[in-house]
Amino acid sequence: MFEIDKEKCIHCGQCIRDCSARALEFNDEKIPVINEDKCFKCQHCLAVCPTGALSVCGKKPENSDKIYSQDPEMILNLIKSRRSYRHYKAQNLDSERMEKLKNMLNWVPTGCNFHKLHFAFIDDIEVMNEFRDYVNGKIVKSLTKKPVQAIMDKFNKHLKSFLNGDDVIFRGAPHMLVVSTPVNAPCYNVDPMIALSYFELYAQSMNVGTCWCGFAQFCLMVMPELSDYLQIPKGYKASYVMLFGDPDIKYARTVQPEPFEIVSVKKGEFKKQGLKDKILRFFWNLR
């Protein structure tokens, strides 16, 4: 799984220095060798080698893309202009953009390089309409004919809208992405959010609207059959949902948000905490 082109290797040690698993070291010829038991296949060594002398996990440097410098102001404008879209055209996204969005997900970072995320796409509006009709119908039934307390607590204030046929949950979106993770994943609570954040910004760059959908996530929790419909593997938790599609609205400018609190930490001694403060901080961090 690890090969070195000795003619290209300049013995710089960059691959060894950048190996967080400490799986690489020089041999007597000052050629990097690997301890495969330690390697967790992050491919940092492949990426950092300046001469392309190194292949790992069957991946060869000539098959990697070059890295280009980016305009930081354009990236910042993309972040500033990101909006949650709640108006979509009732049509499928073209296949070229759909495939690019799917393929991009192979590069999203995960904790411990744990590449076990599962992405369920509804990429056909007819399938989305079937899913939408089932969920909305079950909610209306739960709010009227057969009340379910959890659903009543979540959606009761929207009862009139549901009865009017409004698509309260899915906002008329033609597509949906559900990201799931194994329940024993080392970073199960953050990996899916990182993945959707990357997806959202890349979608924005291609004029694809997105919306984080907590209502749909709640439905996945209380309607287990939805996970089977979405082909989510057993032992996986459906972590979050993103709606997307061609937007039926165009934003003309960025918003002007109220600033978050941002502090610069100063050097100083750690203060001794009382027991009450320790307990409170523990439970706040636990939530």
C-alpha cells in the first residue's frame, strides 16, 4: 500500500513530518518506509510530497488535482451571501450539477479520517413528492385523527397550514440530502454537520439553493420507516437533512447580521473554580 519512486525522492522528510499517525520513518538509505498497522489512510503523505515520489493505498500522485490559490475576498463573499432558500422551482436539478454535488462529498473531512458517512439523495422530484406526501399525510393524521403527543408538540401551531395543504416541512424543494453516521463513529455528532456545510457552500457556488431542515430531521426520528425508505444502513443514525434545488428567488445583496461575541484570550493564570461552578460548566458542556 506504500511505494516510493527512489529516483524522484529527494529525502526531504516532509511525508514523515506530516504523518500524524507517526507511521513513517527513514530506513538506512534515507527512504521513507511505513508501519501499516499505524496508518489510517489520511493520504497526507501523498499530498505533501513535493516531487510526487510517493504512492499510498493504491493512490498515485499523477491522479491527484493540483492545488490552486483562491481569492479570499471571493470566498468571503460566498460565505456572506449564503442564504436558506425556501422557494424552489418544481423541477429536477440538471444531472451535471447533481453529479458534481455528489462527487464533492468524497472530500469532506471527518474526525480520525473515519470515512463511513452515508449520504442518501432524493434526486428525482417524483420520488421527493412521494416522500413529501407520505410525511405530510402522516402528520395531518397525527394532528387530527390519531394524535401523537411528540408530533402535536412540534407541529400543532402549524395545523392550519398543514390542513391547507401547505408544504410546511419541505418548502416545495425538489431534492433532499440526508447524511447519516455509524452510532459508534468517533465524531458522530460533528462529522455530518461539517459535510453539509461543505455541501451547502459548494451548492451556493453553482446557484443551487439549500435549506437546513430541522423539521425533516424530527420526522426521521419519530417515523423510523423513513430511514428504511432512504436506504440508511442498520446501525446508522440519520443525523441531519438538507433540502436543495434550483431556487425560485434571487437575493440581491448580503445581509447585515448582528455580530457574535468574539474574544481574544489573554495570557494569565488559571483561576480556581468552586464546586458549583465546576458542576454547572460540566453540564453546560455536556448538553
